[in-house]
Amino acid sequence: MRAPAAPDGRSPTVGDHPSAISGHCHGQPGRVDYYEYRFTTGDPTAPATTWPFSTSGKKSSFDMDGLPSGQIIWGQARACNSHGKSPWSDPATVRVP
């Protein structure tokens, strides 16, 4: 086995309440132990961008709250297993309600 591929099919959406978002990426059954997600309100292509919001989980879906309401959030995901971590996915975006 090797490290998983970068996740694709990311689809962040507004969450169940203000300051929350939800989303998912395509799973890789049998290859992924867990996923890491990171989010920023800065320009994701800038070299000095910080990613202050993050979460991880065993599912290919996520829920995050406590985000800055009204802000545009950029997010990336990567898949991880005992052989390594995939590259970060291309950034996806959503406006936090």
C-alpha cells in the first residue's frame, strides 16, 4: 500500500447554523485512515497564507462551526494513512452564513 491520492470532489456548503460549514470529498475506501481539513479567510494562493482553522476525522465529510460569519472561507483536504499523507487538494470556497 502507498499514501492515498489527494481528495477530489470537495463540496463545502453552509452548515446547520450561523458560523458553520459542512462538506465532503470523494472517499478512497481501503486506502484512507483519516482526513485532514484546513480553512483560511486569506488568499489561498499567497505564499504566506496561514490556515488557522482545521479539523480531522475518519469520514470523508466534515462539519465546522465557530467560523467568522459572512467571510469567504477557502478550504483544502488531504487523505492520510500509515504510509503517508496525500498532497493538499485544490482550494474550494464557500461564504460562511
